[in-house]
Amino acid sequence: MTSNVNISVRSLVEYVYRSGSIESGFRTSRALTEGTKAHQKVQKQYGESDQHEVYVSAEIPYEDLLFVIDGRCDGLLLDADGVSVTVDEIKSTSSDIGQIEEDSYPVHWAQAKCYAYMVAKDRGLSRMRIQLTYMQVDTEETRRFVVEVSSDELERFMLDVVERYYPYAQARCEHELRRNQSIKELSFPFPNYREGQRKLAGAVYKTINEGRKLFAKAPTGIGKTMSTLFPSVKAIGEGLLQRIFYLTARTTTRTAAEEAYSLLHAGGLQLHVVTITAKEKVCFKEEVRCSKEHCEFADGYYDRVNEAVLDLLRHETIMTRTVIESYARKHRVCPFEFSLDVAYAADAVICDYNYIFDPRVNLKRLFEEQKRQTSLLVDEAHNLVDRAREMYSSSLNKSDFLALQREFKGARAELHDAAKAINQYFIAMRKQIGDRQMQVEPELPEALIGLLDVFIAAAEKELAGARGLASPGTLQGAETEPATAAPPAAPLLLEAYFGAQNFVRIAKLYDERYVTFMECDRNEVSVKLFCLDPSHLLRQMGKGYRSHVFFSATLSPLSYFMDTLGAGEDDYSVTVPSPFSKEQLDVFVQPLSTRYQDRERSREPIARSLYELLAKRSGNYLVFFPSYAYMSSVYEAFTDLVGEQEALHPEQPELRVLVQQTQMSEEEREHFLAEFQAGTEKTHVGFAVMGGIFSEGIDLVGDRLTGVAVVGVGLPQLGPERNLIKAYMDRTGKNGYEYAYVFPGMNKVQQAGGRLIRSETDRGVLLLIDDRYFQPLYQRLLPEEWRGYTVLQAQRR
């Protein structure tokens, strides 16, 4: 049976012809937009009989596969005789066009020859002319190279390209057959569905089948990860999907996805799953410098990566960080870039939100056709609101440009002048703001954008100065531009360049959902393009994917998250009730004020409440605070009280106190959690911060966690940015205070309290300390299983 391999011309030649080294220290910002403009300018010069953006396709059988190849050639030019045909392939560059020779980029000729073969075959032509047109984006200078080839030469060329692609295509087809058969035979990996699990799984499958979005509030303990992955895998077997992206905000939830896939594989599933780990964590070198001069894994990367990918896909299924690193060392390739290349070939990808939603780092080679066959599973989706707001905002500081102005004085006049102009802009802004310290404008700072454009152009010239032409064969095109390692003196310039580049990029997204926020702090001046409402941009960045499933145990209130995450009128929501009995959890409310003005007065009563909680039953406890400062204050009062009690009652069991630090390494985090062991005679209490590393994504099952106390209602600190969000939401007809403060705050409370009951056998006590829990607004936001609380007598000094 012959299998079809559908592939675009560009993807085919990129795979076969890419070669050379990773040079990602610097890449020009204008490649895509300027490339498109260059195409249009060249195409405007065509004659009346010439065509542009011509769709072409061909079917080429090879061995047991049928290659269905298609694409769009930039230009199809007819000579005056109306018979001779020229295929024109247009490429843009910001480099010196005089350095480009006819044989500089074989991949460009390969792409053009593919189009020429298809045109010749379709029109029955015996010869074709092929033209490469290069345009310099700044000067609009063009350079052309023309060759004439016979149809026989083109046919031999196409067969050679297909033959070189065939091993990879064959491996993928063989895998897909095994994969689909294994999915048909795959059973749910547990004897029974937990309560609520079947409901969630059914909603996920329905969402994928109908191509919609689903917003699911599902409690911890029902198995959300498996409830979303299993129906998604089944959808691949039904031909509804080709790829699953499991998106997370934390390493811990990434591990849960890997474990779920491993469980399915133990049941017979054959699925290629790759985990993408951040470059800084996975890099083999002490310093992350992606150039052939500084890294042997970057040197010649593209000469070895195809073989590495093929080897990995033929021998592995669950491709975790450890597996990726092992094969990367074996084939001497960069582990981060390797994981990205594998991701385009894998059936399932586990990665951070930003690979899909962040315009700076998303997987740009994922074409629209692939998106239509891809489902996004967004875990802990409550985190995406603030993460998206960060992704779509950008800021600049005066000090960076003052430093550049000084560094390049008397050395690089153009760059010095560009940096000085931006520094002068900030000085004028500081005078304008005066004693107010901050200023908010609803308009984009167009003057600053103009200055940044000049700076970016000057920086690109400086950064590209040590470069010369990229090595022959390195992938180039209208959407890509030669990259280079930065010159030795470039770190400060490179950082400022990327900052300016991102600022200009975000400026293109600026609309009524943004404000320009300017702030002065002594000599420092900053300006921020602040995204008040990311819902529209989340919709745009997620556009084209078959389905989205946003799920979390704390997606509450659902209406708030559906609004802020970009739900449409036809999208679905589902709420799964908790499978746990109320007897598993004892909830107490201590009505003390934790408001800022009352914190000094209430710190000792809170410390006593915590001590009395721990004294009732030995075990392991976590106490969560709204800030580090408040935590430190109560910690001081608590340790004083513990010292007094130990002096009075030396026979009592030892109490060990751990405190979360502002910057903790992975090793320090693991050591913190390792203290929480079952069966210990000591009582351990961990002081931690709501919304931090210990309030989400950790599992202390059974007696590893006896109780949780939450101090306060989690409200974000009052500040100008939160107040801007509040004002915007008020203007759009929503309750701004709830959107900016109450909902995000109570979400942190739910996350912190959710650490306690993780399975059917867990038991525990939850203490909520704040008198606002008696207010209807906050009571309404408490999970159903928390509402039968017992009120404790108010403590007094």
C-alpha cells in the first residue's frame, strides 16, 4: 500500500539543503516584514503577462511512497515570444548585496528548481529559465542570477531531492502506521474512571471534534492531565489531529505530562513525545553563546542534525530532557535547537506557554496546515492571564542608552548619535513628568519609535560588521536572514538591541487595550507599553489551531477566565465537582484583619493562631503569605513565641521551621520539599508566599502534608499597574476592582489551599486567616468543599 507524503517545496529543500553552523547571537529584526516588501517591489516591475504568487504542485512516486509536493513561486515570467518561461525566486537581505555570489546559497537554487520542475511538467516545456533575484532592503539595490536548464535536468534534480528526503519520510510513515494502530488498541490506563474524569475527557474530545475552545474547571485529584491527554491521543487515531501541544508554566506540571504519556506507552501507545527545556537550563556550555567559535555543538550543527533527528525518532518515544541530552551529545548537536527540530517531527510536544503565545519565541515553522491539525492543551491555565500580559508588554530604561552613548563616543558616530537621541528623549520625558514620578498616556510614543528604528538600523550595522557573508548552504530566504555571533564588545549593545527590537515589535500590537506608562525613579527613567487586556492577542496568537483546552483546578470564576483568555460566543465550559468527601478536610476561618494598616497589630495574634494549629497535631504544615515582607514579620513573631513555649514546655516535640527565600535554586527547592516526609515525629512548618514556587504544582501526598494556613485573601499589592488594569476594566463595563485584585488574589488562595487534598486518602486541616472571608464576595469565591468552615474565636493581644 502506497502512503502519501504531503510536503511543501520550502520544507523539502530546507530539510535536504540546510547546512552550516548555528549563529544566533544576532539576527536582524526586519527579515519578515522587509522581505515581504521586497517581494512586492520586485513583483510590481513585472510585465502584464507575468504572474506572481503562482501555486504549483507535483506528485512524485519513489519506492513505496508518493510525494505530493506544492508551493507558490514568487514569479512566472513570459518572454516576448510568449513561449520561454522564467521562474523568479525573490530573496531579501540587509547585508552587503555585493558579497552575494551565484553559488552563495544552494538552498535558494533548490527551491527555484523545484518550482521550475513543476511548471515545466505542467506545461510540457523542454527547457526552463531560473532566476534568483536578491534585493537589499535599505538601498533597494537588486542583483540577479539566471540559469537555463532542461526538463531532464530538473527531473533528475527532483528525484535526487526526494531520494535524500526519503529515509526521513519513510521513518515517519512507518511510525504513523504503528502509532495509529496502537491508538486503536489503546485502553484507558486505569481500571475505572475517577468521578468527574469521564465527564472532562468527553468534553475534551467533543471540543477537538468540533474545533472549539474548552474552559474546564476540574479539581486536583481527578487526574486532569490524563483526562485531557487520553481523548486527545484518541483524536489522533481518528484522524482529527496530527499533533498535541501540552503547554505548562512550571517544570513540575511538565513532569506530570511526561508521566501520563509514559503510562499510556506502558499500555502499548506508540507516540513520539518531546519535551522542550529552556536553552539556559539545557545548554552544555558554562556560558550560553550560540556560535561556532564558542560552541562545538553549534559548529556544523545543520550538517549533523538530520541524522540526529532520524536516529532519535527511530529508537525513542518519550523524549525527555535526559533523552534529548543523550542524543545531542552522541551526535554533537545543540540540545536546545535539537529539541526544537524534533518538535516539528513529533506527535506531541510538552513545553512552556511562550512557544505558542509569545511573539518573540513561538515556533514559527509551524505552518497553517499543521496548526489546523494541532490541539493546544493549556495546563494551569489561570497562570496564562498574567503571563500573557507580560508577553505582550515591553519596557525600556534610560540607563541602557546612556551607557551605550558613553561606550561608543568617539568610536562609532552613528551608533553614538542614535543612543544619545534616545537618552535625550528620556531626559525630556523626566522633565515633563516632574514631581509626579509617573505619567500615563493612551497613545503610542511615536517619536520614541522613530528614534528606536534609527538605533536598530545602526546597531544592526555594528553587530553585522564582524560578520561577512553567512556560510554557503545556510538556510536563507524572504523570512530569514543570516545570523551572526556578536563581536566581542557587543553584550551591552546586543541586550539593548533586543530590547529595542521587542519594543518596536510590541508597538505594532498597540491599540485601545494598551497604555504607555512612564515612570521616574531618581536618575532612572522607564517607559512601558503596558498591555491591559491580553485576551485579543491570545486569540490572535492561538488562531489557526484546531482546538484549545484551558484547564485548571482554580479556573474560578469561569466567566472571568473565559473573558481574559479570549473565549468566543460558541466556546464551551465545564465544571467538574470535587471527587473528595467533605470529611477529608476540616476548614477553619480566623477573623483577623490582614489589611496593610493592621498588619503590625495582628502579627502576634496570627503567630499564636499558627502555633495553636500546629500544637493540636504533629505533622507537616505550609503557611502562605501575600508577600515576603509580611511573611518575615509574622515569622519573627512566630519564632519568638516558639522560643517561649519551648522554654516553658521542653517535653514537647521539636518544631522545625523552614522559610522560602526570594531566589532559590532547584536544589534548594528540592531540599525544602524533602523535609516534608511522612511518619516523622517532628513537626515541620514551611513559611511560603502565595503565587510562588511552593503554592502551585507540588504534590505532598498523604501524611507528607497535614495542614495548610493561608494568611490574607491574596490580593496583589496596590500599585499603578494594577490600578491601570482596574480603570480599564471599569471603562469596559466590568468590575475593575474584582478583575484587577479580587479574582487574581482569590485564585492564589485556592491554589495554596489546593496543596492539601491530592488523593482519596488524604486528610488535613485548612486555616484561612482574614475577616474578609465573611464578606459575600469572598465567600462566593471559596470552593464548594471549603464553605462548611468553622469560625475560630478572634485572637486579641
